[in-house]
Amino acid sequence: MRNKVVKVGEKEVIIVEKRIKEFRELSSKISMSFNDILSMELDNKTTDEVFNVLVDMLEDKLTVIFPQLTIEDIDNAYISEIEELIAAFIEVNFTGAKKVMSPLMMSVLKN
């Protein structure tokens, strides 16, 4: 089992490789309709209002994926810390897929 530690603010978040059944559960918890996002009513909305809606969506999903984090942790995080957190999650859980996909993509691009 792979794992990685990422620091977000003063908190160390341990990212542990998930089992397939855990991914199924996680997927149902973070699922959202793209139609809901695309059909957001933007008329008479300021950029601040739209930004806040998007940040709220991100916070909701991040606290499900990384239950060690609170909304306050995310609010106080630098974007680079969130990027590192997501990159570590992908590295820990999808390293095998990346190894398979890279040569496959190269093969497709050559043809």
C-alpha cells in the first residue's frame, strides 16, 4: 500500500492508497452533475458570487476526499498546497494507471 504525507498549512495530511470499493464509495459522495454546473444562472451575478460558488463546491469535495481537512484549513491554504495535495492523491492511487496510459498515449499519438 502506497502513502504520502503532504503539508497543508500547519497540518500534515496522510494520503493512503484506496481500495476499489473505497473508490466506489468516494465516487458516489463527490459525484455532481455537469449539467447543474453548466446551467448555473449567471445573469446578474458578480464575479465574486460565481467564484464563491465554485470555491464552495471545491471545499465540499476536498473535505470528503481528505477528511482530515476542515473548511477553515482549505480557506487558509495556498493554491499550491491544494495542487500538491491533489497531485499526491493521484500519485498514490493512480501510479499504475499512469505507467500504462503513458505508453498507450504515445502509441496513439504516433498513429
